[in-house]
Amino acid sequence: MNTIGCRLPCTLDGFVITSIEPQGSLYAGTDHGRLFINEAQTGVMASWSMGRWTDRTAREAIIAQAMTMTLADVHRWFARHAASCLVD
């Protein structure tokens, strides 16, 4: 558990980071390889990665990096760095 009480990987401001599209989304539970950032209390999707990471190690490294940032920081970081990791 991190310092703000998340039991799952989450951003510094409490948004949950997962590789599973949230319930209620068009492709809930079926879109694999992307990262989704959801509001912790409601589960509503706040952000998602445009690309997919089939390499588990790369995906885990990106999650570890996102856990050191706020949601706004994650958006900026993806814009600058994530393109080099995109598979499709």
C-alpha cells in the first residue's frame, strides 16, 4: 500500500493504474496491453495509453514510473516518452 492508501498501483494523487479497461467501458476487460488510469473511488476512466505494451517488463516499468507522478504529470510524460515504447 502506498502513502495515500491505494492497495493497487496508483498515481501520487490517487488514480489507480491498471492494464484492465474498467467496467462500463465499451471493451471492458477485453482490451489488453494498454494502461488505464481510473478514479479510485468510482472506477471511472481518467486516462489511457494510446499504445500497447506486450512486453510485461516494459509495462511494469511504465507503471512504476507513473506511480511517482500525479495524473497531470503522467499525461505530460506519456506525450514526451511513451512513443518509443509503443507497439501499435
